[in-house]
Amino acid sequence: MTERLPNIAVLGATGVVGREILNILEENDVKYNSIKFLASSRSAGSKIEFKNENYTVIETNDDVFDDIDICLASAGGETSKRYAPIAAKKNCVFIDNSSAFRMEKDVPLVIIGVNDEDLKSHKGIISNPNCSTSQLMLPLKVLNDKYKLKRLIVSTYQAVSGAGLKAINELTDNTKTNLVGMPYEPSAFKYEIAFNVIPQIDSFCENGYTKEEMKVTNETRKILHLSDDVKISCTAVRVPVYIGHSEAVSAEFENKISAHEARELLKSAWGVELRDEVSTYTYPTPKDAAGKNPVYVGRIRQSIAFDSDKGLDFFCVADNLRIGAALNTVRIAQKVIEMGLY
Ligand code: A2P
């Protein structure tokens, strides 16, 4: 058990998720001995305000990890591939937001509140799951624990902030341009995102699914320790929303389940908040979820697409920058500190 407080670094501190990590480190009052903010040469030397103090952004290189115990990283896959192994070698626990190491055997893929125990097997790198997988895990864990998942079909409606600052600006510019009837040439997306939806996130795999869709399949299986017999399919769609991913979920279980039972279970599930009363038009929307920590669940109903009362349909919404990225990253860091795993 490590006695002293850790030296912390945030890699990608100037990015969309990095900034959210700073907000949550402050909100959660994470205790540390020292803190550093790392980025590329592009923003090295610029200032970041954190807890009313000014810090200078440092250019990332191999040596910066010498005296860092825990690095919260959100600087893209290539940056993680470059620095995570170096950091790990220097005894720095590298908590990675990218997909670079998620499916590696020796790398725990963790949603706090779902599979915290997996952290214990880390060998220096811990991965934060994909945003769409992350928000689904909290409601699905309690349902799987009791009813045993057999089949899962997910359709996502994903906000542009999941694609970074450039994509956020593109939604604004594209919308303004469309409103004055001018043509717009998209660059962050393959098609115009304003007043549109795009059924492609990430590149296509040989099986016709996108990488994003296969992340939901493979990561869900790893986090919930499901066997290959559990069938999982996802369709991931980008929608013109700034913050907040939504997901329509159909799940089939081994055991009988009712909407009432599911509601009772989810009412007390950690990290989940029910918004489910159709008589008052109560259900979650991304606008309500933005800036908040829970995964909101509503539209719970017994699915009429499966036999023998074993299917459930629901809708879940969460802030993709929080539970889908920064919040879980900070929670992992807190758990690593609490469990003395650094
Ligand atoms: P920088 O500001 O120097 O470009 P976003 O996903 O919002 O685009 O943010 C990406 C984050 O990752 C930024 O903080 C960016 O820093 C950082 N980043 C990108 N490439 C590197 C790199 N090669 N080394 C370190 N940080 C990087």
C-alpha cells in the first residue's frame, strides 16, 4: 500500500476531454502531491488555470514520466501508443482514454462501479472504455447480474463532442451556413452533420460494422466478463447534438424479466438515475444529461420482440465527456489511489 499522495499528470490537458478531466479533478477534490499538465509542442508554454492557480503546459517527452505516479491521458491513440509503455516502465500508472490498449489481455478495461476489482491486475496501463460502452455498463451490470444477458442490440445516437473540438465547431459552422442557404463543405465528418444524421462513426471493418460498433461489442464482453455465447450487435450513428450520447437498447436475458422488476432494480443501481414515467412524458434527453454525472434511464418496457417475457427495451442517456470519458478516468485514478495500486 502506497502511503504518500501521488504525483499526477494530465496528458492532453488542452483538449476537450482533458479540460473536463481538470473540472472533475477539482469537483471530486482529488488529493495529490503535485500535478502537471502535458500536451504537444503546439500548446507547450501556454497557461492553464486550475484551482485558482496558473500552470504552464509542458511538452510531453519520455523524461516527464520520471516522477509521475499516475497519468490521466486523453491525447489520442497514437500519443498513447508512444508514451504509455514508457510511462509504465517508469512505474507511472497510465490511465488511457484511447482505444489503443483496451482489448489487450494485460490491460484492465474498467468502469468504476462495475468491475473495479479488475484494476488489481494492472501492469502499468489501465484503459477507459469507449464512450458508448461506458454509459451502457452501469445499467446493464445490475440487469446482467440478476437476469443473465443472452443477446444485446444497441443503437447509438452520438453527440459531436465525442469527435473533439473540430467536430463541435463544425456543427456550429455547418448549422449557421445552412440557415442562410449557403453550401457547406464538411471536413470532420463525411457528410454535413447539421440537420442530418450520419450512420458511420470511425472506419469500416471487414464484417460491415464500424470500429465504433465493434468496440461496443468487444468492450461490453470484456468489462462484464461475458462469454462469446452472448451475442452483441451495435449500430452507431452521429447526430447533431453537442453533448450527450443516447442509446436505444434491446436486451434478451436467460431469465424472465418484467419492466417493473427492471425499474425497481435500476432505481437503486449505483451511478444510474431513472427518468421513466410516460404519463408525465418523463424520459431522458441529452440536453438534460449534459454536465451531469449519472446515466439516465427511461422508456423501460418489456420487449415484444423476444419470446417468453425475457426481453427488455430501454433508452439511456449520459454526458459522453463525463461518464463516457473524463469522469470515469478520474474515478479510476481515485480508485487506484484508494486501493494503493500505484
Ligand atoms: P495540443 O493542444 O498541444 O494539440 P482534442 O481531442 O480535443 O483535439 O485534444 C487532443 C489533446 O491531445 C490536446 O490536448 C493535444 O495537445 C494533445 N495531443 C495531441 N497530440 C499530442 C502529442 N503528440 N503529444 C502530446 N499531446 C498531444
